[in-house]
Amino acid sequence: MTALSAHHVGLTVADLEETLAFYRDVLDLSVIDRFSVGDEAFADAVDVDGASAEFAHLEADGTRIELVEYDPEARGSPAAGLNQPGASHVGFAVDDLASFAEHLPEDVPTISEPRTTESGTTIMFLRDPEGNLIEVLEA
């Protein structure tokens, strides 16, 4: 069997430009690629009739974050809470979580202020403009 290696973490979004600006400008990630896909092979692969998509890839210290906006966009899928089966989030590590939290723009929705868990890790959760959960931690 062929060995697997991680390539990216993907998030489907409704507004690529707004969400990209958040990851680039607020989280300070570098945009490393932008492209569109819209052929029949893509639609077949994602199992969405007539699908096309706009992609942006960002660099997060060796991890590629993929943002993708589909046409047609699905409607009505609620954002799952962290305790829901199938829930997902993107996790980022920082050296100083208190400083990170202090410098977040006021309009960024946070779940809580930084909290140190019994494991000794300090964590906080916030949401991007699409409502996707982001964990920021200081180990």
C-alpha cells in the first residue's frame, strides 16, 4: 500500500474573499496559491452536478490551509458544535496566547478567553467569518 502524507486541511466557505482576508490579515497566514476548478472530472469527483470552485491555499508553519468556495453552494447545513460527531476545527499554536488574544480585533467572535486545562495546555476558540471553529493554543 502507498504511504500517505498530509497535504492540507480544507474548509468550505460561502465567501472566499472575506474568509481569505480573515486568515491572511487577522491570523497573518501567507497566501501560497489561488486557482479555479470547474470541469466534469471535478464535478464527478466531488459528487456535485455542475460543480466548480474557487480555491485559496495558505501557509501555516508547514500546514496548508485550503479555503474553497463552491458553485453551486449547498444551503442549510448547520455549523456543528465541538461535541457533535463530524465537527471539525483548525488548530494553531502560538507562543503567547494571552498576547494573541489581546491583539485580536474586537469584531472577531470568541467562544471564551484563554483557559488553561488540566492537561496544562492553554486554549481558546474563535470563529472565522463563516463560523468555522478555530482553536488557538499555547502548549
